[in-house]
Amino acid sequence: MSAVLDAVDYDTKIPNNVGLSKDRKLQRALEKWHPGFIDWWLDMGPEGFMDSEVYLRTAVGVDPKGWAQFGFVKMPEYRWGILMAPKEEGRVIPHGDHKGEPAWQEVPGEHRALLRRLITIQGDTEPASVEQQRLLGKTAPSLYDLRNVFQVNVEEGRHLWAMVYLLQAHFGRDGREEADELLKRRSGNDDTPRILGAFNEKTDHWVSFFMFTTFTDRDGKYQLESLAQSGFDPLARTCRFMLTEEAHHMFVGEDGVKRIIQRTVDAMNEAGISDPTDVEKVRNLGVIALPLLQRFVNFHFSVSADLFGSELSTNAANAFTAGVKGRYKEADLKDDHQLHNDTYPVLEIVDGEFKWVDEPALQSLNARLRDDYISECEGVLRRWNKVIEKSGIEFQLKLPHQAFRRQVGHFADVHVSPEGELLSAADWAAQEDSYLPSDEDHEYVTALMQPVYEPGQFANWIAPARVPIDKQPGDFEYVKIEG
């Protein structure tokens, strides 16, 4: 496909509810950006499947009839759209020093740089995850899973369009330059890496993918929820609609890990293996041992926890006070939504011990958001552990301590075990392979990753899906692979 596109009808090719066809200046900016996006997609999107027909959900409107239209489409021809939640008449800024004032429809000059930075960082995560996942199609455990990773990929592409629209519609030349840079950075590239560390990690097999969409996409949910409280109404409305799609990404991850667990415990019971720590016997069954899954939980949770930033942050305080970024479910919180005199308990190391310290609430916003995230992640692990419990096998997956393997914030310079024990550097080095996936672990998992493309069939290491897409039958051909 050539990057030279014919004139685009921005009411059909690009579904939108922002009046693109009536904004000639914005159209020209998007027409200039669009070919570069297609070039990026062909270069860095799912490798080897650009000519495949994929049964995808496309959002063409925000109402129930337009939000999820299913049908076969080739991914380069997907209708990436620019959609916002409906405008709330009379909406006011819900927090900060501007609380109660009318929400901004244009960017306030004094907050221009801050808003541009937040939108750029959010926008950068979207193509980054596509780049991280670009080779997964070659080892898909089923057509069902193959279709799901492609659905995640095209929706991340749509989320990129959403952020680029905001940059180009509201930030002039600076916004256009930021939009161009979003297509130039590359996940894991030494010279032009993505902005946030988690989006430079490898996601080169399906266990990592399911963990990523469980933990890192869940961080995305909390960031989007916070931005959905913004006093800048176009950003708030954009993020509210993005959250409807983010839910599917988290489902793909949580359900994927759940199916791995189900297959493992079923195989163990069939073979008469009751000890989950007898890893060699479990591996001989061609499934993924539960202690190995724990090491992947430890890695992906800790990487994702860093995405919330430092526990105490002046930048977070300034964004809240300015009305630019709020808290998770701001309207449900029972305080004055300004926090000038409030405190919040933050976990810190005091005299060699973990202690909760009351810190100024405004500076503690990152810690609070991370706490909300941890609480939800604990719920995910409870659901996974119910599968193990029902199997009769004695084992529990656990979230590591929030200070474990942190690279950002209070705990960046200390060594902490998953159980929360402070360690010396030597003790950490001696035990690291028991905490985190080793090279051998990755090699074993990678060896299991053999593609299964027959409709209705699944790889040995994962249980069949129980939740069909769009009520399709179990042997539905979700992806029609060419060649």
C-alpha cells in the first residue's frame, strides 16, 4: 500500500463526531500526517498479516449502535476514528483552584505546555504497545487470540489518532511537531526510545502480552480516568470514550492468564501432579508452571507500578491544582477537591523499616492513584486464584510488595523482596532469578509458542476461550490468513 493517499472523506474514512469535514485547516494538517501514520503502521504494525481479513470491532459513533460494528477488514484499511464522549452541557471543572468554573473548550495559555506534555505522553504509549506486540501474530495460540491482539493493536492506533487530533486541533505548530514525533520514536530503540520505560520492554511472547494487557493497560485505565477529569473538556471527553475500548484490552489480558492457569491445573490433575513447585514435571506436560507465572506477575506489576511516577510529586500537584488532571473517580471522593490542607498516608522507609507517613495530599496524588491501582490488581489475582483453588492444587499467586524492583520514586535505590523484606545488594543478586523470569524461563516459554491457525483449535499451553467474540461459534474463522 502506498503512503500517498487519495483525498480522504473525513466523515466516512475517518469516523468522527468532531466535525472534521467542516474544518479545512485541520483537514490539511491530518492529510499531511495520515500518510506517515500508514507508513508507520505498515512498518511497525503486526508483521505478516497486513493482507489478512480480520473480524474486528470498529467504532463509528459513541452511541450503542455506532460504538461496536463488527466485520472483516484488512488492518491497513481499518477506519481509525476520532470520537469523543457526548458533550456535557454546563460541565464545570471538578477540582483544583478553578473548581466550579466552566470547563475549558480551548487550551488556557497558562497551562498550554503542561497539557501538551500530558497529551504527548499518553499519545506516545499507544503506538509503543503496537510496536512491542508486532511479532505476536506469528506464534498465536489460536485464531481467537490472534484476532484479539489485532483488535488491541488497531484500537491503540485509534487512540493515537485521538491524541493527534487534540495536538493538531488545539496546539498549532507545536502540536503538529509533537504529532510527527509520535511516529518517529520506536519502542526499545537506543537512539529514539518511547518516553516511558515500560513501553520499551520486550513483549515477545504471549505470556508477556497477557501480563502486559493485564497490568500495563490497567495503568492506562487509571491514567485515562484521571485525564477524564480534566478541566480541558476536549481531553476529558476523548479519554472517557477511550476507556470504553480500554476495558477490552484488560479483559484480553486477564482472561488470557486465567486460561493459562486453567490449562496448567487441568494438565497437572490429569497427570496426577499435586505439587506446583515440581516445575520440571509440570514443564514436561508442555504447560506453564504456576511459580513461573508468579515471576511474570512480579515483573509486569513492578514495571507498571513505576508508570505512576514518584510517590511525592510537585508536577502532579500542579496539574491537579491547575484543573488539568484529576484523581480516579474524582466526583465520588468526599473532600473539598482542592486538598490544600489535607494529608494522605504514603508508604516510606523510615529508620530501615516500612512505615506509613502522612504527607501533603497534593504532593501524594501519584501515590494515591497507585494505591487505587494496586487494590484493583489484587482483585484480579483473587479471580485467578479461584481457578487454582477450584482445581484442588495448593498455590496462590500474589502481588509483589509495592516497593519491589522499583526504578522510580522512594524505592528506586533499595532492594526489596516480593514479600517486602529489605535486602542487601548481594542478597538481591543471589535471589533475583527466583523473583523474576530468567533467560531460561523465557526460552522455555518461547519454545511453547507454536502457532495454531485452525479454526476452533488452541495451543496445548492455554485453555480454550469461553467468551466468544460477537456471539460467534467456537469454530469461527476470526482471521482469514492469506497464503
